Amino acid sequence: MKKVFSTASFFLITPFFLVLCILYLSYLGYHSKKPSVLAASTSAYTAIPNYNALSVRIEEDDSKTETVRQFFTRYNSPLAEHAHDIVSAAKANNIDFRLIPAIAMQESTGCRTIPKESYNCWGYGIYGGKVLKFDNFKEAIDTVTRAIAIKYIQNGFTTPEEIQKKWTPSNDGSWSLSVNHFMNQLQ
């Protein structure tokens, strides 16, 4: 049997064949709609994030939520877990997000002293022997925030001093002073 290629010719043809294959694959990659391995060399590291393209955007609501969460945490309030609900309800009702936590602090030390199973941290609808109860904190937050927006803010009672006139009319001013104190802590 006769040898078609000698060892010397194999070593001469192999580099030529490899160069030809690389050129052909490059051609295919360049003219193909689907990028080939060779044509994709500029995006070969797409798994590595492009830090120039990343941007961090902290939402204003997130900042407010964190402020409320830290505020209630400092006072060991169970409302810390509901900071997002408070900020969302305030935004939905177009009122200052600080008002709801401040009233809760004034009325119940941040919900630490409330009528049993009432979830009513704001003293809302609590007078004489009557106690307005809610099924959970979210319901209480939504209901009280909406009531403050409709019955107070929309009727011109926009500051703690003005709200106090209707919320607790016989108060000597200490209620609004306390609410303002807590609102200032939430800035």
C-alpha cells in the first residue's frame, strides 16, 4: 500500500488547513445574522456587568419607608414591619407620610399600648367606652390614613395644631406639640 501523505507534508498542510478554516469561520461569522464564536469576540464577556451602564436609583418612597421603619424600630414599635404600608397609604391619600407615625406615637407609643386586639394605634374612634377595632394593622393604616385625608386635610385641618382642634378638642396643645416633635424626628 502506498502512502498518500508523508509526515513532512502533513506538517506543511496542517497550518495551511487551520488558517483556511479560521478564515472561513470568520467569513461565516461576519456574513451570518447569528453571531459565531469568532464574530462575537467583542461581546464575548457579556456575563460581566457593564458598570458604566448600571445605575442605582433610590426611590423616594423607599427612602421614606426606611425612615419610618428605623423610627419605629428605635421605639420598639410593631409598626416597624408596616412602614411600607404607612408610606403607601399616605401617598395614595396625598398626605404627609410623617403624620401617621407621629399620631401613632402620640396616641399609643407607636402601638405599644392599645386596646386588646384592636390594631388601633391612632386612638381613632376610641372615646368613652367605644373602641373602633380593625382586623389587622394594614386595614387600620389604610382606614385611618384615608379618614385623616378626607375628614381633616381636605377640610383645611392640615397642621397638627389644626388637626388637634377636631381630633382632641379639649387638649391644651400638648397633643400637637408631641405630634410635631415626632414628625420632626422623621425628617
